[in-house]
Amino acid sequence: MGLQQVLLEEVIPLRHKVLRPGQEREACYFDGDADQTTRHFTWVEDGQVVSIATVMEMGRDFDGKAIPYQLRGMATDPASAGQGIGSSFLQALHKAVDDSWWCNAREVAVRFYERNGLVVVGEPFEIPGIGTHYVMVYEKTAGS
């Protein structure tokens, strides 16, 4: 139960179901998924994968501060929504990554990420076929 680091193929079914429904399975693979420094995570409850995320070394500069990692493809199974699983998973990821990171958050997920310590940086942008996104940053601070 809880956070597990897994192989890429273990995150693909939920990526497909939640993030790329109706698209070809191949659309669920991201550039960098197979890089040696990329890590894939699941959150498991009662033997079932209920949430997923990928962490990539994809440094980006924000106002002169280098943020080394990007969180991609975070999703929670809709059947498990509203139970706090996504927040528990994200808090465990904060500890597992143990550094600052950024993500492109879907508009519908911005409040969730804000409640979990991320801040919006910049203006919204569109990802064709997916929708409005915001860049968000989680800055690791001493003791967090």
C-alpha cells in the first residue's frame, strides 16, 4: 500500500484511462519516459494502482532559480477521487523526489496542486487536444 517506484509500463493503463481517453495507447508515452533518470511512481490501495506520476530530470529556470525536475502525467483513477488519495500521493512524492519540481497542470487541477504546496507561474496556455494548462512550481524548502 502507498507509494511505489515502478516500471514505465505500470503507469500506462491509468495514463490512458485518465489522461488520454479515446486516443491511441501510443499517445500515453512521453518524450523522456525511457531516460535512465526518469522515475515512474504509483500509489497502490488494496492491491490496485489508483494514482500515478512520472518525475523527469527536465530543468527549467524560474526567475533565476533552477528547478531540476518536472512532474508529468499525474492522474488518479476517477473511482478513487475525493478520498484524499491524490494528496497523499503528492505529499509522498514531495518526500521521494526531495527537491524542487515543476509541472504543467490542467486547469481543473490547479486548486488541487495549490492545496498541496504548488504555485502558479505565468499565464495559462493551451495544449492542443488536451486543454488549458498552467505552469506550477513546488519549491522544496528546509524541513519540507
